[in-house]
Amino acid sequence: MHLYIHVPFCARRCSYCDFAIAVRREVPSRKFVDAVLSEWRGWQREPAWNESPSLATIYFGGGTPSHLDPMELRRLISALRRDRPADPDAEVTIEANPEDVTASSAEAWIEAGVNRVSLGVQSFDDAVLGWMHRTHDAAAIPAAMSVLRSAGFTDISLDLIFALPEALGRDWARDLDLAFALNPEHLSLYGLTVEAGTPLGRWTSRGQSTPPPDERYVTEYLFAYEALQAAGFEHYEVSNAGRPGHRARHNSAYWRRAPFIGLGPSAHSALAGRRSWNVPQWAAYERLIVAGQPFRDGEELDEGQLRLEQLYLGLRTSDGLEASLVPAAALDDWVVNRWARLSGGRCRLTAEGWLRLDGLVRSIA
Ligand code: SF4
């Protein structure tokens, strides 16, 4: 079983973020852990609960999980493991903001059983970080890495955002070099998207910010693809690259369509062929949990949706899709255009293909 826990609390909203978050100066860690454990116990009454005997991965995402009181995090992980044993080598990841990484928090995470950290870096440029409304500056990033290494973490991922507005003058090559210089085991790269309802969405609609041209996204993506290969990373999924042996096992389970349970506001689950999701707002989630009526909406995927999911998830990884699932004419076309390669009976998209992932999937769905 794979377990995702959504920790919704953030110090403030980043300019581009449309996630389900709750801005809090003081994080209600105890209340949060109580609520999540209550939801977890509810899952134990589901018939599908016994499908998988143990926990293979636990992922604390957000929001900002590193804002949680480490002692409460420890209480949570201990309770989860009491109810369902974890594999001896279970991957336990926490997403962290650099400014939350201190010697005491890092040691407490290790003691709680966390063995992987995904650090929200985004850029090494202070002007860019300020524009993003991030709460850290560039100097906090190497400091956090050094503290994490001293505490014993040997599996660290860095998140970076590319395709920023031209006016920011962001030097993408420099940011990648600075990331490589920190020797992370894993990198996740996301293109900036402008979402309605975010500060960036408002700046854009008022003409105060101009999204970069599409070519910038393409150029920076392909540049990163080459740079990652040259630096010894395997680009194993559209947005993710790891050193050999360091693929993110939790996210890889999603792409393999393995069953998972999501706890916390807005968390999604997929178990026994059914998808379900929780109410997004923390306040509503807590109220429902306290009332003993967790709200979980859901759906059974029909054949067409299952095929779409299979195509989309398969083609987004370097493991690719069984070639027989792609119509022969489309496969020929993709190979001729260098959007895909055929090897070992599988169709694997190239970086050029990944840039067209949505369109390619639509063309054969
Ligand atoms: S820290 Fe992450 S989740 Fe929180 S506002 Fe920023 S981008 Fe969104």
C-alpha cells in the first residue's frame, strides 16, 4: 500500500500556487494529526483495506509538511506503522521548505522514520524567489542541504520551476548548475503555469505580468533534459530525474497505477478500482472528521477512462507503454518524427515526445 498525507498549512501563498492550502501562522499540528488518524481508522473499515499487507511508501505533501511539529509527525508515523506494518525499506518522504530545515527538525524527522526529503527550492535567484512570494532566500538552500546531510539524509530531491516570465531575467542554466553543485539524488522540474485565482493569475489578467512565449518552455525543458543526462541523472518521467537507484518510489507507484490511500484535505485515493477524494478545505475537513462524517466523493472509472489513464501514465515515464497498445500508424509516425523510440517491445517517448504528451495521448485515445 502507498500512503499520501496532505498537510495543507503554509506561511503564505506563493504567487503561482493554486493548491488546497490553509495559511496559518501557528500550525494546529495536534488537531491535524488527530484528524488524519481518525480518517485512517475509517479506512480500516473498508473492505479493500486488506488488499495490500504493508506500507511500501509514505509521502507527506502539501502545503508545507515541514511546518508540522516534528513530535506530532513522529506520533503520526508511529500510529500508522502500528496499524499497518511498513516494509523494512519503506520510502518515507517529507516535502520541506529550506527555511524549516534546522538541525533539530532534521534529526527529529530521521528519528520519526523519514528517509527522504523533497526540498522546495524553485530558484537560486533572490529576485525570483521574492517574485514567487517564497519564504526562503537563495542562501537558505545550501544551508538546508548541509544540515540534511549532517543529519544523515542520503536521498534528497530538489524542486525547480522553469519557463518564468522574460521580465524576471532568470538564468535557467545558472540555476541548474547551482542545483547540480549541491549533489542531490533527485530533481523535479515543473514549468510555471498561470492559474486563475492566484496572485500571478491576477497580475497576468491586469497586464502586470506576461507569460513567457511557448518557445521558452520548450527551450528550457530540452536544455534541462540534456543537462540532466550530462550530469548523470536518468530522466525517468516527464518532470522527474534521479541518479541511478533514486527514482521516487511513491510517485512511481502512481504512474504504475498501484493502489494508494490519501489522507487529509483534498487528498485522493485509488483502491479496488475506485477513485475518491476528500473535501479540499482544512476547516471543512476537520469539521466533518470531528462529526464522524468524513466526506469522500468518488467515481468508478469506465473503460474509456481506464484506457486514457493507462496511455497517459504509461507514456509519461521512460519505461513507456507496451507498443501493442499504440495503433501501428501512430507508432510509425511518432518514431519518424522522433517523438518516440521502440525498444524491447515498448513505446518510449523522447523529450520531444514528452513536450507533446497531451496531444499524442489524445490522438490515440
Ligand atoms: S509552499 Fe508550496 S503549497 Fe505552500 S503556497 Fe507555496 S507552492 Fe503552494
